[in-house]
Amino acid sequence: MTAAAPLPAGPEGRDLYRLVEELYPLCRSITGDGVRQTLKIIQRHAPIDIHEVPSGTAVLDWTVPREWNVRDAWIADPSGARVIDFRRSNLHLVSYSVPVRARMPFSALRPHLHTLPEHPDWIPYRTSYYDETWGFCLTQRQLEALPPDGEYEVCVDTTLEPGSLSYGELVLPGETEDEILISSHVCHPSLADDNLSGIAVSAFLARHLGARARRRHTFRFVYAPGTIGAITWLAQNRERARRVRHGLTLTCLGDAHPFTYKRTLAGGAEIDRAAAHALAHSGLAHQSIDFFPYGYDERQYNSPGFRLPVGSLMRGRHGQFPEYHTSADDLSFVSPERLAESWTVLATMLDVLEGNGRYRNLAPDGEPQLGRRGLYRAVGGTDIPGLQLAMLWVLSLSDGEHTLLDAAERAKMPFRAIRGAADLLEQHGLLAPV
Amino acid sequence: MTAAAPLPAGPEGRDLYRLVEELYPLCRSITGDGVRQTLKIIQRHAPIDIHEVPSGTAVLDWTVPREWNVRDAWIADPSGARVIDFRRSNLHLVSYSVPVRARMPFSALRPHLHTLPEHPDWIPYRTSYYDETWGFCLTQRQLEALPPDGEYEVCVDTTLEPGSLSYGELVLPGETEDEILISSHVCHPSLADDNLSGIAVSAFLARHLGARARRRHTFRFVYAPGTIGAITWLAQNRERARRVRHGLTLTCLGDAHPFTYKRTLAGGAEIDRAAAHALAHSGLAHQSIDFFPYGYDERQYNSPGFRLPVGSLMRGRHGQFPEYHTSADDLSFVSPERLAESWTVLATMLDVLEGNGRYRNLAPDGEPQLGRRGLYRAVGGTDIPGLQLAMLWVLSLSDGEHTLLDAAERAKMPFRAIRGAADLLEQHGLLAPV
Amino acid sequence: MTAAAPLPAGPEGRDLYRLVEELYPLCRSITGDGVRQTLKIIQRHAPIDIHEVPSGTAVLDWTVPREWNVRDAWIADPSGARVIDFRRSNLHLVSYSVPVRARMPFSALRPHLHTLPEHPDWIPYRTSYYDETWGFCLTQRQLEALPPDGEYEVCVDTTLEPGSLSYGELVLPGETEDEILISSHVCHPSLADDNLSGIAVSAFLARHLGARARRRHTFRFVYAPGTIGAITWLAQNRERARRVRHGLTLTCLGDAHPFTYKRTLAGGAEIDRAAAHALAHSGLAHQSIDFFPYGYDERQYNSPGFRLPVGSLMRGRHGQFPEYHTSADDLSFVSPERLAESWTVLATMLDVLEGNGRYRNLAPDGEPQLGRRGLYRAVGGTDIPGLQLAMLWVLSLSDGEHTLLDAAERAKMPFRAIRGAADLLEQHGLLAPV
């Protein structure tokens, strides 16, 4: 008899980690060359298209902003020493800071400085996309070491000019136009878990699925800046978005926290059940939480005008761990093992979605005689092997209404065992898809 | 930005308590001058109408009984001492006792005496509305002190004659004919918690709502004797009763027990959810229990012929605390603080009902750009203020199907915070009622 | 006032046990004289019909097999001693063993021997209905005592010839054609709990119900071999099967385990609720478990082509206790007391199904005045007797949609109390069936 389909064979954790490492130094924001370079590096793993949407384009309720790029940024203290320097960490500069070149006393500089007093050695990550200002992020210890007297020199050598917003997209056509959307935000500078981990896992999933001979769903991978990127994609794909049957945003998938799956707004969507099932059978610590309208781009996809059933998989929850949005979210905060676990959990979820469906038992009156088809043990005893029980579950629920995932949930068996039993029954003419 | 609507500013607990004190000495029953005087005292606080329904009027399956009034009632022992005297406590006389003036031995008197052996210093409260008899209630110690020999003299100087049943009613018109019914029973003699507490809280709610410039619902306050009074009101308002969208009976609201909310028969009505929400956010101990067809007039309102969604709010549960229906339910059993808490919880529930509704997000595709409308913080960090989160919840759920109460429940935020966010969004043209 | 209907008066446990004793020695299988004799003994208690279905008859996806009978079976060791003998225990022979008469060394015999190493004194029960082979079951100690050298003689003197499959059936007509099906498997040899206990309880239920003057449902009792027998019955009663509104399979009802009720496939059927109710009010330990497509003939009845709402009542769960399908399931494993308890629980379930229904309160507006009909206590106090509360529950829920079982569940009262209250209300013209 056919054994249950094996777990998807995934990439090595070290390959996932290497991609995170490669992307780490780039200075990303919601626009600019850092995003473009990031997308080009992704292209080495999966053949994504890079789209450029001009500044000023109206997208839903928003407008694509001017493009932001950084040449240099620093603060020199009264002695002339460059005490804060963008080249040492791109987190030092508030994202979308407008250009400035000025000398000023500490009192004038101080309102532009951001620190984390409770973590005196970490640099915070701050943005000011829609308010024209500038600022620097530094450690609390750096702040305390700044002399109060004398004149400081500030250089923010940035450009904020008409350009474009860049995003990446890969469509893997399937047997149907029903789509599965995998979306990852690409707008954060040197933060490893948020979201180079999500980008890396997504890129390797795209490569894996692209290599498949057969896909039931069409898969769409989107790599776009948070909020404005997802809004731009939605604005440009209003009709195509209606085909999304299941979706996920990916974030913070490399840290050591247990998994958290955030459900779609309605809850109870097939992606919600697939996620719960894959996590329950992963043997890994996890929780599922209800949707809330804050977090990453699941906010946009689930908005009233679209209501796409998009959940979110993460390990650490945004805003819930101290390293979040600080320089402590560095390469030591993520690991090859956790990245590989995340890939496997996601691949299992996608296999559930790909393999699920409604079937009809073709010998529905009583149980078919499996024994004469060689599908049942010969000598009756007290227990029953798993595959036979899986077949009985599939036969019992295949009434055209229940799905294979229903069977897996009720049987408390991994989906791939139920899917394997269904394959065997189809081969023996006992089962047909509805 | 607008802050969330504040908690309703309520009356002082001492004003509620003073009304309880004023009503306490009166001898009420299901008819008679005690009820009439009670209603007149309520009129000083809220402009209720007093309705009189003649004895003999057919009301649903019942008939309005003859009116009962008491001039005097006492028992004199063989020495001639008035050992039991209605003038000392109106609980001494079984309510609706028929007139009697007779001399009898203790053995003949004994079957007419009611005590509480387990609480030897308390007088029980007993009624005999539909069985023509008479009786006295006394403490166990009084009973034990009665000499067994000699002749007793009994005086029950009552009248039971054609008259009328009195009830009070106040209608506060609103923008719609949809009604909220607040019903309190007024048939108990000197029992403070049951139900002078309910009457006092109701009267102050009526005054508060009457002073409002704008009411969405029409409010109807009913003050009627238990069972026969509610039945009489229903009989005379068959059609108007159909307009009741939400209702509450009020009882035992001045004692120190945690709150108990008893759900409507169907459960899951909007009043059930409003009550659960107000209690959950009150910070006070509480429980919700399922409907059962015993208790106060929620029985009548929820009957199959009407099925009005009427729940019941109480603190101590009828029959579940020892002081219930005894002389221990006196002025020391209730307190200004507890009465004021009850008023606030009820006012919060009513505000939920008044403020709830379905809305439509007018920028439903993705999130609207709150920042350019001055509704969002400028510099992005790791957390989000409550009002912004409340706006995101309202925008996210305002699809014409979910209500603001749905949003408050899912957000685990007080309704007034959600309502405040909705007001702000309406002002900015982002939200409209359905 | 009428008291609540009493618990059904059942048979003595010793009478149930005596039937188990009488049936115990017979060698049953899925066909053959042992089944026929079993059915004839049942006829002494309940007037069942015995049906014979010829070998070779096509039944759903199956074919009625040849009939199997045993004249003798033994193994003689090299010394000629009959070390394993069917006449000492019919479990020694694998059911449906084909005839053999041969001499062979131990090495050739060994693959035909089945033991339970973990229970060295017990004989296992094994079958080989559809694979033409033979075998013996013996204790592990017997196996270990067999000398390894020399020649063994094996005699399996069975017949496997065209004949018929036998099953018993009793139909007790009721006022409606809606049927309650009680099905027990009769294919096991000397195993007391599985399933002589089920057969005995079923036979005494049939006798009890047959003696009733009035039955609302038509009752159908089926005594058939497991799997192939139920499939044969379904094949021959395709149309009649559609009338089954509620059903139960009975098994393992004499042991000392707590009750287990296994729900129908859909769950939430009236039989599921009746079972849960009867068990909850039995005062006996019990659990309810969801359907799974393994076990006894509930598998066939619930199959997609029929979907009959058939649950299963058992004490020990098949495969979950060590004595299951071994010689330790003997007469000492079952007791009169447990059999009688099982009978009572089942009779209570059936009474719920018989007595349940939707009613209409004929005085639905408010509460009817029970007092003037003599249905309510005269003097009001703080509590209320159970019968009055039961009447209030029935009146409150009798809106043509709720059932009496709904009322019993919500009231947390035994169904017979609610049913008694409904009878009283019907007598007083306050209630009518829908």
C-alpha cells in the first residue's frame, strides 16, 4: 500500500540564513535603491518581476510618495568627532528624513534624537514617511555621552524626489485561477527578523513551488513595502485580487519564539483551518489568535473593500518582544534552524490547501469491501492500522459536502495521511472529486 | 482629537438612598393606597402617569383582583397585650389577608402564623393573593413567647373591595419608535432591596434620560405590581409592546452582592450583549446567567405570545440570599454606594443600546490615510494609541453588517471608546450610518 | 397533582444474566447453526422473525459468503495428546477456518497459531472470513508447552458450503411509521460482554416495549452478524431504512466500565441528545464521544448512502480494555447488576424519544393563572416546588419550535418530570401538540 505523502523536503536552514545575511546590510525604506537591490537579490532565488510605480500615482486613498535615498548622514559633536554615523548603522537615521546641513546647539538638536532608555545599548528604528522632518536614532548611552555645550554639526544628505515605488511579484500559474497569495514586506532596513526572515522563507517557498510539475492553485508571491506597497498592489490589481482564495503575510519567522498564527478577519477560513492543522501536527509550540486591524499587510487585504482571507504567520509577535524594531533584531536574533522550521510549517499549510477538496464515495451504501481489493488486513483482531482507518474516514465523510481537511480534523490525523488514503481510494475507483 | 465619551455622570448615591428611605414605610401590595402613594412619590422625580385599571377587568388569562387596603391588624394575647402589631411592621400581616375579628385559642390561631425558625429574629414576608385566607408573620422568638393557654384576640381590619390596580408609566419619545422598556415591580411592602432599590434606580434613570436633548430610542418606564401588573400592562398595550426592541426588569440593586444579569429567553439579544459588555468593563464583580421562567416580570415579557427581549439586572438573586423576603431586607441592607454603582452600570448599558448601529466605511479599500487627516501619529514606532486603534477597528468592521458593539467586543475596548472613534470618523467623512 | 412518570420498571438483572449464560456456550460466527440457535433462544423472550439469505446473494458492495459450520477441531502433539481442542473452547479455532486434516512438523504448524504473549493465560479471538486459511488460538502457556520436535496432527473438521446468512428481526408497530432501530451483532462465539450482553439487553427491551399498549414510534430490533449482517439488512431494506429516525447499536453492556455513548456521524441528532440526557440523569459514570468510522454496525448505518442517525451505547469500549476479544471476556466479566443498569439507561433514552415533541402553549400571552386551576401553591414564599417549575418551563418554551427535551435540558430536570408537567398542562387545556 502507498504510504502517506512525506513531509515536503525543504531547503537547508543555512541557505535561508545566508539570504538573510546577504540582505541585512542594505538600507531599505518604502522606496529607494535599497528596496530595488533587495528585489534583485531575491531574483537570484525566484524569478520575480520588479514593478516600478511612479511617485504621485493615486493608489486607493493614498498617493505614491517621492522616492527617498540616502547618501550620508551623521552628527558631529562640538569637537568635530562624528559621534553618530549612518555608515555604522542605517538605523541611526529616521527613515524618510528630509535633507539638512546645519550647525546648532544641543538644545536644538535634542528634539530630533530618539533613544530607548530601558535598553540603553540598542538603537530604535523610527520612520517619518508623511511628516517632513528629520531625526536620528541612537543608543541611550550615546545620548548620555553627548556634551551639552558647544555647537553640533548635522548632516542629512538624503534625496526626496520624484521617482518610484518598487515591488516584486511572481506568479506561478496553476490548474485553476484560484490564487494563493504570499505577501512579505520589504521596507525595513537592517532588521533581520522583521522582515528578512519572512522574505527569505517566501523566496525559498517560491523556488520550491516553481519547481513543481503540477499546481492546483495559482500562486502569487508579493514583496512590497508595508502598507503603501500592499495598497499599491491592491490598487493595480483590483480585479485579480478577487481571485485570492487563501493568503498569508509572513513576518518574524527566524526568531526563537513559538509560532503565532493570526487568523483572517472572518476567522474559520480554509487558510485558518489549514494553519491550525499544520501547526497542531508540527509538534512545535504555537498559538492562534484572532484578527485585529493592526500589524502587517493582512490589514489591507482584509479591509472591507477586499475582504481577502489573508492570515499571518509569525514567530515573535510585532510589538510583543523587546528586540522588535531595534538594533537588537540583528543576525544573532535569527537562526538557520528556526527559519527552516518556519519553511516546513508553511509548506505543510500550502500542501493542505493544494490537496484539500470535496470527494464522493462511489460505493456509499455501507462500507465497500476493502478486503477483496487488497486494501484491508486479512485476519481480524482488535486494532486497525492507520492507513485503513484513514481510508474509513475518507469513505465515511466523502458525501460531497465534507472536505478531506474535515476528515483530517475529525480523525486527528495529519492531512497527508488522509490525502494518501484518498489517493489510494481514487486509484481503486472508490472515490472521485466533486 | 476627541477623547472617548465619558462615563454617564450619575446621581449621588445619597439621593438614590433617600428615595428608598422615603418609600420604605409604605405598605404596598398588588393593589391599594400604598402603591398609589409610591407612584406619587416617584412623580416628584420623573413625570410618570398613573393608570388605574378597575377590579374585574380581564387581562390576558387573569382578572384584575379587588383592591386591598389595611386599616389595622394585630393579635392580642390572653392578657390583652397586643403582641403582634401591623403598625410596628407591615410585614406582620400576610398580604391580601381577608378581614377577621375573633377570639380563639392558640391552637386555632397557630395555623395562621408564619415564622422563619432558622432566622429567629426575622419576620418573613408572605402573600395570599388568590386564596381567601388571613395570616400573620412574626419572628420565631415572638412565636415561642406566646402563652399556650387562654384566649387570643385577632383583628384583621382590611378591606377587599372593587377598586383598581394602579401602575405608573413614563414614555420618553425618541427619534424612532423602537422602544427600550425598563420595568420595576412596586408591590412589596417594607423591603428595601426588593424592590425599592429597583424603583429608585429606575426613577433616576428616567430623570436622567428625560433631560437628554436627543434620544434615539423611545424609552418606556413601567412601575407596576409584579405578575398581575405586568400582565395588565401587556393586556393594555398588546400592539405597543411589539415595538420593544430591548428591555430590562430591575430588582435588588442596592445590596452588596456581585451583579447578576439574567439573559433573555433566546439569549444573544442585543440587550444581553450590551449588559455583558457594560458589566465586563465596569470593573465590578458580576455573572451572567441563562433565562429561567421564574423570578420577576421578565417571565411575562418573554412569554411565547410576546417574546420581548427583556433581561433582568440584579445584585442579590431572588431566593438566593437569606435576607430575601424577610424583615432583614431593611434600610441597613442597602447602601448609597451600591445604588450608585447600579445606576452607572445601567446607564452604561443604555448608552450602548443608544449608540450602537451598523456603519459603512466610506474608504473601504485598504486603510484610509488617517495621517493626512491629522488622525494618526506622525512618527512610527512600536505601539499605537487607543483612539487610533479604535478607529482602525471601526474602519475594519464597518461593512454594513457588523455593529459598533461587535467592534467593541472584538477590540475588547469599552463601547464609548469605539463610539468616540466612530464620531471622529464620521466628522472626517470616512464613516456613515447604514 | 400528578407525580412525574416513574423510571421504567425493568427486568431483574438475574434474568438478563441467565440469558447471557444460556447463549454463552454456542459457537457463533457470521453464518452457521450457532447463529440460528442463538436466534431461536431469543425467540423465547421476544417474537423475532428469523431471516435466511442464501450464500452468493449480492448485498451492496458485498456477497453473502458460504455458510460455515464446525464439527470438530483439534491439534494432537507428537505423543498423540489432543493439546488444543475446540470442544474445550470455541475460541481455539480461527473463525471461518477451512477444513484441513494433516500431519506436519511444528515449524509448519507455527504460522497457524495465535497467542497473546502479554496475557499468557488468555486465548485470543481471531477470524478470517474472506481469506481462505485456517488457524488456532491458544494461550501463550500452551504454546510454550508444545514440544518443538516430532510430528503434529491437525484436524479442522469444518464445512464451508452454500447455505445462508441468518438474522433476526422484530418490528413493533407504532402510531407512526417513524422508526427506532436497535441493532445488536450476534456473530461472536463465547464472548460474554461482546456481545451476549447487548443481545440480552436488546431482547428484554423488545419484550418490554412489545407489552406496551401504545407506542408512538415503530420499533425495529435487528439481531445480525456484524458488518455483513448489517449490510445484508440494509440491502434488503433500502426503502424501509429511510424511516429510521433514531437508532442505536448495543455492545459490551455487562461489564463494570463506565458508560460510553458514541454519537452519530453528524452529532446533535435527537438520539445523541436523548442519550446524553439519560446518562446525565442516571447518576452513573459516563462519557460521550464523537463518531469515528470504526467499531460496530453504526459504521454501516451512518455510511454516506444511508446516513441513519444511529449512535452506539457501550460500557467498555471495543479495543480499549484488555479482555476485549479474548477468553477473559467470559461469564465472570459481566454481572446482573451492570446488565440491569444498562437496560434502565436504554429504557430511559427510549422514553425520551417516545415522549419528546413540540407543543404549543394555548395561553401564550403572559403566564396562565395556574392558581385558579389548582396547579399552583396558594401562599407565596421564596421557593417553588419542582412540578410547578417544570410547568413554567414547558409553558415558557412551548412555542411550536422548542421541544420538551429542549425544556428538560434548559431546566436541568429529568425528562420524565418535564413530560409529567406537560401531561398535566394538556389535561388542563393549556397545552397541545403541534
